[in-house]
Amino acid sequence: MTQRSPMVTAERNRTLALASALVRGAVAAGLGLGSLTVLVMVLWISSPYPDSGPGGALRAAAGVWLLAHGAGLLRPDTLSGVPAPVSLVPLLLVVGPVWLAHRAARDAADPEEGRPRPSQAGAFCAVTAGYLLVVAGAAAAARGGSLRPDPDTLVFPVALVVAGAAAAGVWTAAGRPFGPLPSWSPLVLQEAVARTVVRDRAEAACRSAAVGVTVLLGGGALLVAVALGRNAGAAQDAFLGLAGDWSGRIAVLLLAASLVPNAALWGASYGLGPGFSLGTGATATPLGLAGSPTAPPFPLLAAVPDQGPGTLLNGAALAVPVAAALALAWSTARRAAPADAPRARAWSRSETVRVTLLAALGCGAATALLTAVAGGPLGTGALREFGPVWWLAGPAALGWTAGLGVPAVLLLRRWRLRTPGWAWRRDVPGADESPAAAPTRAPGETSTKEAANATVSEARAGAEARASGGRRRRWWAPWRGRAAAGTPGDAARGGSAASTASVPAPGGGPETASGPAADGSGPGDGGFEPYDFLPTDPWHAKDFRETRWASLKRDSGGLMADFPAASAGSTGSADPVGSADAAAAAAAAADADADAGADAGEDSDTDAEAAGSAAGRPAPAPDRPGPTP
């Protein structure tokens, strides 16, 4: 029997993976072409007076599918006999083919469990090749139709669109990584991309640019909707004049719906200032419509303003780029000064400005690209320029977002980093200090000072609530309930200072009564300190040491002697470290001889009481441990 070598098996798996990716690309293209063909055939069947047979409908469907990829079409049936170009791409139709190519490449680069996995470059090339094979077949089938594809546009932009969608799919399957750059790229760029800070700032700039472009598109769509509402009669007349039967009206409605993104980009370009062209001799801007427009009757074109100088209502369209610039600044400020991070982690002013300028540059580039594909010629002569001018709309978007976004983001950053007393950042622990300066503590561990602060804070909150008539102090009204609890007015209303001072602090002793709370000062005073109620005597004073020694002697089971005479004669010169060591040794000895200590415990208690009586002070209670250091 023969056995296959591992090399042959790996080569076979790689070949199968590439073949599967090729099939995936072809299937994705076939799904897009088939769905559009079904729609065209339904409209052709429902038409009472079709112009051509089923073959003509199929060729028209192939031409429209190629137009959705950015291909230019030629309409040969004209009055002059010269083929008229049709390059205005309905952007809503582009979504389907791009999504199908993206998904095919993503699934090919990350197949299901048990299937062979190709390399990323192999998956990209195979999916792109399979998709372009179907594109070539559709172009060959549509050559004799009423809408013939232009061969020069099959490479650019059709192949570029397919390759871009496939590359995005492979990048998505890999987890959308940023870098590393190719080896032939400059070393400075490779080092910059390798830094986490640079990647984070680039991601923030891309997100802000996307927010700005989205607001621009939304504002442009709003302008078109308002204009169509004002000219609803003209739009209705154009819609009814294009088709008299229901199948024709449905076709016009579907075409208008596919051109809605184009209309939104036209409105955005109008709000930016450059406007759009309605032929070679007419341009519509907020300042007015100049020239003689040459526009076919179409419902969406009813939103075009009337001829003549612009009015104040036309100038209101300039609010669209202002809103886009403010939205871009707000998105950047949220990353520059996040609310859930300490103040020390906020970006500097120069870094915030750089990210804002980078986001404005991205917004301008995206606007130029989208406006370039939103227009196109619809014929020869006057209709060869139709739509926004991309090389004017892109710089206009850059100027608006950079000119208004930079000062706006600086103001928003300063507002978000304002004094924490207004409580927008009070939920952030250590907002004014670095997180490295905060001490690390085990879960559930609380220091004595924190416990004292918590108790005093509760007392202070209760006193302020009583001083303000039972109302809680709000962050938007910092002046409410700020009256001092120890003022004569408060004493007349019920003595809230006395009630606040009567709350004992943890760890306090008799010295608490002589602290700041005893002289009438309360938490509302300006010189209030949360540690004023803590004892000021050292823990190793004589009384405390004697009580501690008696407690250790009682717990040791009779193995410890009475309080040392040398320590009894001194108050502050005793060594607390030595006493602690002796106590630790005694505790260890008590653990070793627990049985004997249990019997001798009663005698030691008796001795402790006798020693306490001889010294003139009461013995400590059995259930009350002494003070701890």
C-alpha cells in the first residue's frame, strides 16, 4: 500500500481552498446579477407595451448591473446618431454588489470548521478573479442591448470596486488589524504604526471623520426633503408625466429610490457652498441659481431652487457644514477627555488639535470621493456635466470642519476638564491624580482613615440635609445647603451643629469630647478636617501599653509575667517594637501549649485582677480587647 506524503496533502488542501474561493466569488456575482435580472424581468412582463423581447430585457439587466459597479454605459438610440454616455451611478444599487463581494472574500478567508483555509493573498485573488469572470460574461452579453457597457470603464472603476470590496472582506476576516506595514514602506511609518498611541489616535480620527460625513449626508438629505416638500406639486407632475401605467410608475419610483443617496450628496454639496451643476451653463449654490439649467423632468430634480439670487432661506443651508464640524469636534472631544478616565489621561491641546485636523482631512477626502461618484454625464453637449464638482466639494468640507472644528474641540475639551466640583466627574476615583499614585489595597480592605471619613461624611450630609429643610444638595445647585452648621442661625433652628458633633468617629476615645466638635464647630466650617476626631496621643502610651500587656497575658494561658517594672516607670521611652516582639513570642508559646493554658487561664485572670487592684486601677473586661496599633 502507498501512503501520501504530508507535502502532497498540504498542496491538495491549498488547491481546494483556492478553488472554493474562486467559486465563492463567482456565486456572489451571480447572486447580484440574478436578483437584478429578476426585478427587470418582472417589470418587463408587467409592462403593457414592451419595446423589446426577453433578450433585450436580459441585456438591459446586465447593463444596469454593470452600472451598479461604476461602469459607464452608452445609449446608441439617439436623435443625432451619436451614442450618449450614461455614467450617473445610482448609489443605492452599489450596496448589493459590494456587500456580496465583501462577504464572499470574508467567508473564503475564514471558512467553516473542517474546510481548508487558504492564505489571505490567495483568498483575495481567487475571489476577485471569480467575480470578474462573471463581470466579463455580463459585459459580453450586454454588447447588443439598448445600454452597452463602455469597455474602458470595465478596468477602472469596475475592477477596482470589486478588488476593494474583496480586500475589505479579507481584512475583516483577519480581525481588522492596523499594520504592520509592508517591508518596502519607510521605516518611520513602520515605527509609527507599531505604536499603540498612534493607532489609537488614528482610530479616533477615522471615527470622527465618519461622524462628520454622516452628519453631512443627513443634512443634505434633510435639505432635499424640505425642498421637495415645498415643491410637491412639481414633483408630482414630473412623476405622473414620465409613465402612465402602474408598471412604469413602479419603475420610476424604484429609480428615484435608488438615487436618494445621490440627492443627499447633492444637498450636502449645496450646503457646503460649491453647489452642483445642472448642465454646462447652470450652477446652483446658496447664493442663487445662475445660468439656464438643462435638466430632464424627474421627481427628485423638483428640489432644485428657482432661478435668481438666493434668499435667507437658501442661506440656511450653511447650517449643514456647521453641524458636521460640531459633530466632528464633539466626537474628538469625547476621546480626548473621556468621562470615565482620570484627568491625567486626557490628551494635550496640541494632540487634540492634530487629531481634529486629521479627522477633518479624512472628512474632506471622503466627501470628495462620494461627490465624484454621485454625479456624471447623462448625454452629450449640455448634459455632459451633471452633479456636484468633487474637487470643490472636498476642499470645502475640509475648510468647514477644520476651521470650526479646531476651536470647538478646544472649548469642549476645556469644558469637560473643568473643576470636578460640578460633579460631572465625581464618580471617577482620583480624577485629579494619576492612577499609579493610588495605593493598592486588597478587596474588602478599608483603612481607619477611610472609615472615619465615611462616618464623618454621612454626618455632614445629614447636617446639610437638615439645614436645607430636608432637601438633598444637587450638583447643579452647589449653593444649596451650604450654610454652616455651627452658625447662630442653625442653633436657633434646632442645633444641627450639636447633632453633627455628637456623632463619634471610629477609634475615638475620651479625647473626642475635647476635639473641634466640642467647641461648637461643625462640619460646615471652613476649617473642617475629617481627622479632627481621632485621638492625638501615641498608641504606645503607658495606659494603653499596660492594658495591652494584660490582654496578652490573659490570652497566653498564664505563660506571661505581669507588666514589666521597667516599662511601668516610663511613659514614652518604652520600645513598642520590643513589646510587640515579646507579645508575638508569647502568642506562639500559647498556641504550642493550648491545653495547659486553658487550665491556667482562670488563675491568670485572678492574678490580673489582683495586680490591677494593687496598682489602683480596674482590670480590663474579659470581652473587651485592648486598643490595637
